[in-house]
Amino acid sequence: MISSIVTAALFMVALGVTLAVILAIANKKLFVYEDPRIEEVDEMLPQAQCGACGVPGCRPFAEAVVSGQKNPSDCTVNTPEGNAKIAAYLGVDMQSKEKVVARLACAGGTHVAYTRAKYEGMKTCQAATVVSGGGKGCNWGCLGLGDCEEVCDFDAIFMDEHGLPIVIEDKCTACNDCVVVCPKDLFSLQPVSHKLFVACKSLDEGDEAQHECEVACTACEKCVVDAPEGLIEIKNNLAVIDYKKYDEIEVDRTPIERCPTGAIVWIDSKLGTTRSSVGREAKRSNRNESLPVG
């Protein structure tokens, strides 16, 4: 009896020693070295976990920065001083990055665009879109229920009195959340140097588009004629800017000056959004009340 207990005890001790040796060998063979700087850089990041830098979270971004795949300036949420601190810690140059912001391709608030049916249901743009497109006369227009405002973690979007989202450029981090959540695909991320912008996505023909929204693009081609050759073209009844060409040439406000509706605009970070004098003087009736279809 005693010998059996002793044998069992010795067996357990031998098994424990064997397993410990195996684990020690495995730990040595399978050990993955992690640069201690990753932890330090991660602690210097804002922990927003927004993905604006192009990687899913601050920890993966720290790994990418330490490995040289990303630059500290790629974090658009961190302060310039914070990114400079990371660059100094790693001994790398702080690359110059142009600020990128979200812009809305719609100016059709309730004061200038018709709502053809009253939507009743969950107060989100995504839900409203499922019900006959949301009831707005322009099928491409902003529904104004604020999904973008709700999803923005940086308080960079608010809804104005006409039901249009307004982006506060100083707060915008280009996290892309508003781009993803908008069911009408109205938001895009643009460098602030792209001052010429088409604030419309309607594909309706001229008279039909303007009947539903006073600031819709009517594809009149005046901006095409006034812009440098090849910069703007009409595609499916809508003016489209070639931003690749835009970055190669000098562009001024000229293409907006004869726009009859003010659909094409000039956006300045300090001065705000301006339209042509013709577009500014266009009639602005209150179209807030729902109208019967047809």
C-alpha cells in the first residue's frame, strides 16, 4: 500500500518535471520578441480606437509606427505636440500631413428641398432609406435624421436648423465613420486644399432636379466651360471634379461664379463655404412642409 503511494508520488513528480522542461523549451523556441517601445508609444496615443490612421486601433498603430510602416503624423486624432513627442522618442522625422476632413455632397436642407412624404418610424437615416428612400423629393438628398452626428465620437458634426449636418473642420479627424454610416453615400474625405467642391449628388435632369431642390446641380456645364480644361466634366447629369488633375494645376473660384443654383461651392477653412452671386441670390422658399407625391 505504502509502496504504491510512493510510486504514484514519484510518478507525479517526474511528470511535473517533464512538463516543466517541455514548457521551458517551448517558451524558448516559440518566444516572440516585442519591442518595448511599442508599449511606450501606445501610451502616448489618444486611445480613440477610431481607425482614422488606417489600422484598427491604437496598439496596432503603435506597432506600425515602431516598425516604420507608419509615421506618428498619421494619427489625426492626437495633437501635433503629442505626435511630435512620439517622433522625438523614436528619433524619426515628423512628416508633414495635410489635414483631411469630411465633406457633405448636399446642400438641400428643408428650406430649399421638398419632402414629398412624411416618414414615421425609427428616427435614423438608415431606417428611413428602407422606406421608399426616406420621403425626400430628391432621391439622393440628405434625410437630416442625424446618423452622422450620432456616430461621430469627436463632436465634429451637428445638425443645423434646416436639417443638414455641418462639419466642424477643426474637430474632424477623418475617422471615416460618417462616410460609412450615411445610407445616401453623401460624405467623402477631402484634403482641405480641395476648396472647389460639388455640394450635390442628384442624377436627375436639370429642370427635374431643380424642381425638387433649388440648389441642385442642373448639369448646365457653365462650370465645365469656366474651369481649366479637363478639371470638371458632366457625368450622369452631375458635375464631377477630377481631383487628380486638381492637385496638378492652380485652381481658383472661377468655376463657381456662374453656377445658377450654387451647387458648386468654394470651401475655405477660415471663411467657410461660398457660392456664386447668382446662387446666393436664388429664391430660398421654405419647403419644409411635406407635399403629396406627384
